[in-house]
Amino acid sequence: MTQRISKYQRFKMMNPIIQFFKFIYLSIKIMIVVAGGHGGTRKVN
Amino acid sequence: MSKIVILGAGISGHVAASHLRRKLSKEHEVIVVSPNTNYQWIPSNIWVGIGRMKSEKILFPLAPLYKKKGIGYKQAKALSFYPEGDKDEQKPYVLAEYVTGEKQGQREKVTYDYLINATGPKLNFEATEGLIPGKNKTYSVCTYTHADHAWEGLNEVIQQMKAGKKAKILIGTGHAKSTCQGAAFEYILNVEQELRKHNVRDMAEVTWISNEYRLGDFGMDGMLMSYGSMTMKSSEMVEMIFEDRDIKWILGAGVNKIEDGIAYYENLEGEHKSETYDFAMLIPSFSGHGFKAYDKNENDITEKLFKGFMVVDADYTPKPYEEWSVKDWPETYQNPTYKNIFAPGIAFAPPHTISKPRKSKSGTDIFPAPPRTGMPSGITAKLVADNIIDSIKNGKESLKHKGSMGNMGAACIASAGFGMTSGSGVSITTFPIVPDYEKYPKTQGRQLGKTFGEIGLAGHWLKLALHHAFIYKAKMRPFWWLIPE
């Protein structure tokens, strides 16, 4: 096994308090990406 | 009065039916034709497949909901399409056969003014010899029944490992042109975590096998994404996760035959190899349902409606990878010949793949088919419903709602382990889904910032929150329409 994720990174990934704020941040960010509109790609003459 | 018939009650069909019913007055008929008894929230099959969620938690029966909401429901499977009617029937119709109840086996001409084909894919297990869910130690998580069986199979292997037997676990794609690598990616991470929870991780060799050229391709040609303060390729992110979890990988593999505990595959070098296993979950290739279409004189016009999947407003002109454009992808999902037929979700024929096509040295195509997950399925279904609603209300065709996968974002919240404090998830968003090399030439066709990845416990909570939110929405509970697709 190659440890590619350091102990500190893992702590941040699994700490419930840090992750709670990350959850809020991700929810908003994902909402912006997916609910931020969609449309066509072809120009209308 | 208009009659809108929707074929299929998966994510796409159900979204279309629910929006049509909400926005159209009761004088208009909305009818769903589906062979399925239940609605299922497919993304949570992953947790059913590791025994952490009962399949009853991800499904509910369609008939009572549709009855309550005034949506017609025929539990029947579509057989063939008659978009001009026939000698006896003036209106266009779909020939459907009831699959249950008193009418089982009876056929009916289901006439329509507008038709939404949301039949999704056929899970084409037959394309790979011996790939049968629950046989030859191979399983699938494509449906909740498959996922239930997968957990039974996995649990058996876990018990054997607890008794001291070492095991090989193989997860990935079961055909040279499979798609849905994301589902297999979620499953391998969840299985790996379950092995740790059961204290048998050191007894198992876990291997990823895939038709992808690089890790993290996901059928989307990979992504350049923001990860924290860095910019990294999806291949680097997945490699980091796999190495950290001691998961081996085999890439460019077109699995072509399964025997009891052996997967045979060809790689891009043209070599024919095999991999043994004690438990495998391999995603099959997807195909169209093989529907036929006829004109009013009953001449075969299948090619006007289908290219495997349904023909829509895409540019299907064959051209090399270098000439592919984001503009090739459909915007309204309308059939060009029969303007009252639409095919959102997975039912439409894509113009080409998203990943670069590759051949093995012996000429076998080995590359992922394009994925179309729940989010674009829902978005495309809603825009089709909105265009039909506008057309009915205005009394003339309206196609103002557009949504190309080249101008649409998507989120993939890949579970990487279940548990309120020990779970994990890989949250990936991408914008757009199909890369637009004209708009974003320096960032592999996608917008950095809107294309990002995150790993951690929050990802698990997010997936769980989405599970509850989308089942609430699908059940059409109060204010369900406020939850976006």
C-alpha cells in the first residue's frame, strides 16, 4: 500500500466539524453548478 | 385536450410525468406506460450492494402515487411505434403489452398527441458471454434486485475470508464499450471500506478492471479539475485514491467472456488475457431496446426513429474525433421526422462518444460509451416537458427550452464508504458535461472552478442528503418542485 493521503489530510477529510462546514460549502457550490442554468450550444440565425 | 404518453418511469420518465401533471390542467391526459411496479432511486443501489441499505428504502410503488396525482398508469411494455397510426387507427400510437394483472399478455394501441420515450437503456448482459448477474460469481448493481444479490454474494466471500480464505475481488466494466464507470468506481470504494470494517481487508486483493484508457476517464474523456488549491487531472485524483486504498487496476480492457471465476479480456495491445476472481461486479454494455417503427401502411421506418437509441436533434454525421464539436449534441431531444416525439435521459442516441475512441491492435473497439446520469436525465426530461406544455398552451410548436449536455453542469457524488462518522465520498462536479473546446480551450474543454473534486466525510452526507431529497421529490410531497433536477 502506498500512503498517498497524509495523516493531516485524512484528519481534515474525516473531522466532523470541518466536514460540516465543507458540507454547507459543497451544497451551495453544487447547487450553483447544476441549478445555475443550461441551454443550447448552437447559434440561432 | 392533449394526451401525453410517457414510456418509462425511471428518473427521466417520472420527472417528465410529474412536471406535466403539475403544470397542465386536468383536461389534458398524462399517461405513463412502464413495465415496472416500482420507482427506484438508482444511485443508492451502491449501498444496497454492500448491505448498508435495504432495497425497500430506495423504491416505492408507482400505482398509488399516480392514482393520487391523476397520472394514468399502464403497467405494460412498449413493443413497437406507429407514429402515423395505421389503416384502422388515425392517431399515432405505441403498441404496448401488459405485463401483470388481469390484462397480462393483452396488447393495446396507446394513442398520443405527444410521446416522450424515456425507456432508458437495455442492460445488455448478453453482449458478454457468461456475464449473467448472480452466475459465474459475477454480480451487478444496476437494479435493486441485482444489488440485493450482489450483497449476498459479497457477504458470502466476506464470511469465507473471516474463515481464513484469501479472496480476489474484481470490479469495473464487463464489456469493451460499457459506460457507467462512476457506479463501478463507487462500488469498489464501498466494497473496499466494507472489507476494512469486517477486518478482512488484508485477506483480499481488490482490482479495478475498465475499458478506460486512463483512470478517471468516466466516459467523459477525463477532466481537469480544481482540487483544493490545486488543479489536477481526474486520472491523478483516482490514482491517488486507488493507491491509498491499495486497489490495483487494469485499464484498456475489453472484457469479452466470463467463466466461473474467470474474466477474459482483450487489451489495447491486442493481447488476450484473463483475471481470476472470487467476487466480481461488472457493469454490462447498454443498448437500445430493439424497438421497431412502422408507417401508416405498416412499412418499416425504424431508421427514422432509432439508431439503437432514439434519433433526436443531434448531428449524427460520422466524423473523426478531432472534428467532434459540442454542437453535435442535442438541445431539445425532439425527433426530426416526427416532431411530437421526444427522447430525454438515456433514451436518445448520442452523436458519438465523449471519450476518444480507441482500437486494440487487433481492431477491437475498446473505449467507454457516453454516460448520462440521473442529473442530466432529470434536466432533459424537464425541458422536454416544458416545451410540450408551452406547445399545448400556445397552440403551436415551442422549443424555447434547451439543454445541451455541452451547456449543462452535472454533479457526481460518488460514495466512497458508508457511515455517519466513518463514511466518505468523492464529490465531483463538471461543467459542461461534454467538453467545449471552443469556450474552454486551455482547460480540456471545461470550466475550472465549476469542475472540481473533493474527498471526505461531507461527500457521504451529501449523497445521503440527495438520497432523501430526491425520494421526497419523486414521491411528489409538498413543494417537491422546489428541489432542482
